[in-house]
Amino acid sequence: MTETTVREKPAAAAQRATKPSGPIGARIERKEDARFLTGAGQYTDDVTLPHQTHACFVRSPHAHAKIRSIHTDAAKRSPGVLAVYTGADLPASVGGLPCGWLITGSDGQPMKEPKHPILAQGKARHVGDPVAIVIAETPDQAKEAAQQVQVDYEPLPAVVDVRDAMRKGAPAVHDEAPDNVCYVWALGDSGALDAAFARAAHVTTLEFVNNRLIPNAIEPRACNAAYSRADDSYTLYVANQNPHVERLLMTAFVLGLPEHKVRVIAPDVGGGFGSKIYLYAEETVCVWAAKRVGRPIKWTAERSESFVADAHGRDHVTRAELALDKDGQFLALRVKTTAAMGAYLSTFASCIPTILYATLLAGQYTTPAIHCEVTAVFTNTAPVDAYRGAGRPEATYVVERLVATAAREMSLAQDEIRRRNFIRKFPYATPVALTYDTGDYEACLDGAMKLADVAGFPKRREEAAKRGKLRGLGYSSYIEACGLAPSNVAGSLGARAGLFEAGEVRVHPTGKVTVFTGSHSHGQGHETTFAQVVADRLGIAVDDVEVVHGDTGRIPFGMGTYGSRSIAVGGTAIMKALDKIVAKGRKIAAHLMEVSDADVEFTDGKFTVKGTDKNVAFAQVALTAYVPHNYPLDKLEPGLDETAFYDPTNFTYPAGTHICEVEVDPETGETKIASFTACDDFGNIINPMIVEGQVHGGLAQGIGQALLEGCVYDRESGQLLTGSYMDYAMPRAADLPSFKVDTRVTPCTHNPLGVKGCGEAGAIGAPAAVMNAICDATGAKDIEMPATSERVWRAVRASQKRI
Amino acid sequence: MKIPVSLTVNGQPVSTQVEPRTLLVEFLRGPLQLTGTHVGCDTAQCGACTVLVDGKPMKSCNMLAVQAQGKTITTIEGLATDGALHPMQAAFRKNHGLQCGFCTPGMVMAAVGLAGQAKQPTEAQIREALDGNFCRCTGYHNIVKAVQEGLAEMTA
């Protein structure tokens, strides 16, 4: 029986969003939808370049194998073939794919960074590892010729499961790491921890797997790489989330090309969820080969390739212990995790189970002592990197599964144990390196409980029991850290990249505006949200603002989109550029009205002399900037075009409570989501319609992880057993309910929009909510995700035996 | 060896020669340059390539171009009339039934195809009917709302 306490808070800092007066906060229909709904979007595979050729990659069928020799003669003679290259054809100047975050282990040693060649050299280390590229006139010719490439493999024993990687005698994925350990890293004070555990009244211990997931953006990865002899330059179209980073890594670290001679365009991108952040081998090989072939090279992954060659997510095995006093107060948390890196270090692989995981283990609670040790291991599988949430879903799963289990073990209500431990004073410095700036966790908990009708749950459970069904309720009060920052702190922690964002606001003579953002939209709707921000600040129509993204040839710089950072970091960069526009506009307006700058204020699209109704419109100022006849040319440059870079001073901390209600059929183990409720605090919200959509999508992926999705490699052979949509269970419409979502608002304190980010919350909070609900329904202590009917059925049987 | 094929695509007659193995989706995206129809998988599971064949939704990766001989094909490009969105397209926009837009053409065509099957299906029926179409962005919540509203508009 789940006990519940419903306490509605009186007036609090956290309020429901009020109805907006301007574009900010309005549910504006998306600008980008017109092209997407009429088939006019332009995704990478829709780009056809003159004289383009087509590439097909030859991939390793073995999880681990020595490459004795590769014979390409037959393939080269195949009809339409222009070139075939293998790892042996790459000059020594071509480097491996770099990892963007150096983790230093507890022993002071840097992580092991074995070379990640763009075409396998000497060994293939996972099924799907690219071994050769075939370039031909048509896709079919390339594919047929690829089958003519003869690779003489000597298969080697493989290790694919994190639990096997460190076993004595396990095959070594890389000679540089004979024990398969990439690093052992720790965070927190283990001394304080031991003392706290010694005086604990209760300790809850769980061991669990965070299942490996395959991101599965519906647009497969693709590229089209062209070389121009005219100016010795390259243009790369690529389905990617951060084109500037792609260009920097590819030119400076792998191919040794001049950065300014390479233009990377990430046009419409059909979903990313992290998997398109990274610099991959395929587009790098195509750029390298484009000059040799002298014609553009196009490659589009088939879905079967996506399964084996996209970076995967999660894949942790964890043992976690929570120490509590007799009142359910958390005293200490000890976590030990082994995390898979896969066969090679993907672009941000190393920071996911460390910087983005262990630092989140305080959750929403005042746990005073926390220690986390992470061992990262190489396995003969596709690389593992950030997937929606990236470290934070794993941390939330640890904390919220422990909290729910502790509550059950101590007969405390699920909300009560959380209320007793919530952080209530901000700013709050956690024992794991973060400082939360603001939040009101109880407001979200109360909001979720009300929306989920927790009060009515006992009745629903009773009613279900009459039908022979088991009902369960699961809570997950998550926290996430978004807008990874600041750059100098991240740098001291091993980041090899800046974490700022850039934005340019170009006001045209007619007062229309083009915004160039370093953020990238691949479904998030930036073209609308950012236009709302600009329209609100300048007092112009949303339709008069065009947002351009995804092109290194047009945008000053950018770190792209990942980690729910776009509005908090990219939006703030635009705000800063807008500040410069307004500041210059005031000077122009002051000149026109013959007053001093200090006497001019800008509101509602008008520059007004303070305390009077004398004003000039924004459009008039814009025109004056470009037709500077009556203009202070001695003091001010003409034109109205400003760029700003913004490096945040802290993370933002979205948080919320998700409540899942499940109904389990004990006869079959079939589990249905009866309802799913999310009450989130994303700070201020620019477009509630878009934010709700982001929450829905995240929830679907989180519920997918809990109930359906699981990447399975054969433990012996290393073959991917879930290599198609017939084997990997993607959530379909009938697998999911309609969601109940609401928000509470505590504005972020350190950015001008007061925004926190919303893209990952659903995927972070949902898995623990679902699994807590299933455990509540079945009485099981733990069930491994995905909670398939078989696993749930076995858990029900085991619980019945205990009774 | 190419063989002749004649069909109607978005109201226009098309007569040409194709390789026998050419899939309908390859024919649409390649020679006809109708790139609104997308390819998201290689096992006929994702539904991104759904078009209407004689008014019925069909996965165009699951059909050869030559099998479309004499048939009438409607793709996402052929849905709007005189620049006005089809009621289903309008409903998707109004209800934020799309995010990255990649599954959208197939999803919209599948939804339009539903009109012939049920006038006012329930939420559960719509979810079952969309079984052949993946969306990874929206969690289907707003798609279901859009389809419900679009169907109501179509039959109004």
C-alpha cells in the first residue's frame, strides 16, 4: 500500500506562469513547420550536388578481429567504381578521432586514449567498425562493389559486457589498456562517508544495470562532402548538432586542413538526441576522399548501419548505498559504477559517466556526504557517448530508485521521505561540486501529486485489484544540470573545448532582423523560440525575425546544441547581442531627437525621450543606421549588426517531479502506463507549446528505456542482436499514454531570460518513475530495465513466493 | 535493363523507364526529386516513406516503382492545394504534432489515409492505427491530438 500525504503549499516563490503580454511566453505556432509539413525541408540526404558520387562503407562483421589483409582489386574493377580506400591508404598525417574531455584518474594518471582510426588499421574492434570505403557512380554500384572487397580477418575473442571487461583473462580491446580500464575516477569525501554509514539507522542498498540504448534519430546519419579546386576549399553537408565543433575537430585534429577552408553545413537535421554531436569516421573519410576523387561524395547510413555505428548511450552497472537516520534523513550516499566506453572514445564519452553523472548525485536532497567511484572500461561494442540526458538520467536513476526503496523499507510515504530531505535554501552547494542557484522542489512535487490525483490512487488500486491487476505508483524527483559552464571551470576539469555560445543580430535597413545562432535546431524549434526572444526585446513582429543556424559559412561561431543548453546559453548570447543593438540604437535615436543618450529609453519598439512622448520607431533607427545622412558619423559607425559571445557563470538547474502510475497483469507480466504526470521547473518559458513538446518527447524516451528499449550484444560473439527495428523495441504510439504536464517557475538567477532548459528532463526523470511504479505494483525490490513482460512476470512470481 | 512505367504523381502524369529493382521511394526521391518522402529504415518499420497509393497509405520502400504502374500516387508535396495546407497538415501545425519534421510526411500521409477507415476514431484507435509510423521526437502525444483534429476537419 502506498501511503501518501498531500500538502498544498500556500503562496510560494514558485508560481504557475502567468499569461504573457508579448511574444515571450506565447504559444506561437512554429515557423519551421511550413516547410516540414509540405515536404520542403532540406535534410542532408535531400542535398544533391553536381557530379556527386556515392559511398558505401565496408564494415567489420566481427566484434574483434585482426585484419591480416584487404584485397580491393575486384572491387576497383566493379562497374562504376571510382575509388576504394582502406586504413592503409591513409597518410600518416591523418590522425585519429579525438576525445574532447580528458579525465584524470584518482591515481593522477590521464585516461587511456587509444587511437580511433577513421578506417580500421590492423584490428577491427566492434561489429560495424569501418574497414574500407568504396566510392562509385551510384549507391547500388558502391554497395555491390563493397561486397567485392575481400578482408582476411583473424577473429579474436571479444568482450562486450561491462561486467566482463575487467575479469581476469578478458580479451584486451586495446593493447594500451590491457585490463580494459580507461580510467578510475572518483568524486567526494570517502572519509566523511564511512563515519556517516557507521551511525546510520538504516542502509538501503541496490545493485542495478542502466541499460544500453541506441538513440535512433529517425533521420539516419548522412553527409555530402565536396572539394573545390577553384579555391582549395571543402564544403561538408552533414547531419550534425554542432557544425563548428565538427569542423574544428575534423580540420585541426584529424585531417590537418585549414579550418577557414572548410565549410560545414548541418541543414535540416532529423533528430539527434546526442547521437549527432560527435565527429564520426564516415564524414571525415568522405571529406578526405573528396579531394582525391575530385567529385562530391555522398553517404547516407542505412538503418542497419546506424544501429552498429552510431554512438550508443548509458550502459552502466552500479552498486549504490544510501545511509539514513531513524527519521529517514539522508546521511550519506556511496556509489560505485562501471561504465562502458565501447571500442573507442567517442567525442565526449569520457565526461558523461563522470562530470555529468557523479556531480548530480545529490539530486534534490541535502545528503551531506557523497562519494562516487567510476571505472570506465573499453568493450568490443559501438562507442558509448551522450544520449538525451547523458549521465543525468543515470544519476537520477541511482538516487530515485534508492529513495523509493528506502521509503518502502522504512514505511515512509514516498512524498514524505522526499519532503524531509529537500534542499530548501538557495544557493546550495552540494558535496559533489555543484552550486544550485534556485529551485522549489516541493512546489513541483505538490503540483505533480495534484495533477496525478495521488489522493485517488488507493481507490484506483483497489478497483484494479478487483480485476486481478496490480497498480503501482512511482515518483521521481530529478535534477539536471544544463548549459555546462563556465568554460574555465570545465577546462580545469579536463574539457578541451569552450562552452560558450555565439549569436549575431543583423538588423536590416527596413528593420527586419536576421539572427545567426551557434545553437543548432534539429527539432527543438529555435527558429520560433529565438524569434520570440528577439521580437520581444525589439518590439517587432515574430515574422520579421529570421533565425539562421547550422552553417559555419554564415554564423560567427557556435558550440551547437546538446545538454539542453540552447535557450540558456545560445538565447543569452542573442540577448547580449540585442543589448548592443539597443545601446547603439539609443545613440542613433538620441542624435535624431537631439537629446543626450542618457535621456533615451527603449520600450515597445520605440526609442523615447524619458518622461515625454517624443520618440522614433525602431525601424526608423535601423534605416538611419544604413542611410546615415543625419548621423553622428564622427562618433558612431554606420550599420546595425552586433555579435556577442556568452560564457555562463554556472549551470542551470531544471528540476521537477514525475509520477507514473502503472497497471501490471500478474498473469502475463504485461505492464501498461495508466498515467504519467510531469511537473517541471524550467525557469521562465518562452514558448509553452514547444516546451511541452520537448517534455513529451523526453518522457517517451525515458519510458522507452524503462519498458521497451535495450541494446543487446551477444555476450560471447559480440554480435549485435538488436540490430533492426524488428529487434530493438522503439516506442510506438500505442505503447505510450497521453501525458499530463505542468510547470512551476523559479527563474534562473544568472541569465537575463531566467531560463533553465527543458530538452532532456523527460528522459532524465521518467525511467526511475516507471520502475518505482512497477516495483510498487509488484513488490519487487528491483527489476532490470527494460521491464519486459517476462522480467515483470518473474518479479511477480518471486514476490508471491516471498509472501 | 530498364522497363517502362506510367503513373500519376500528385496529379501529374509520369511516363519513364526505371530499373526493375528501383523502389518506389527511390523513384520519388531520385528522378522525380520529391524529397519530402523520407527513408528512415531498411526493414519497412518506420513509416517515414508513407505515401498514398490510390488513396491508401503505403510504405513506398516496400513497393517497386514498376508496381505503381497505372496507379495514382500522392506524396506530401501534393497534399496542399493552391498554397493552402490540407486540414491534416494544418492540424499538425496547430497541435505541434512535429518537431524535427523527418517522420512528419509519412505520419501525415498515414493520418490522411485513416480518413477512409474511421470517421471519428478514439485516441486508442488512432494510436493503434499509427502503429506503422515511428516518431522519436514528440512522444506521439501531440500527433494523436493533431490526427484527431485533422480527421474531424476532413469530415466536417
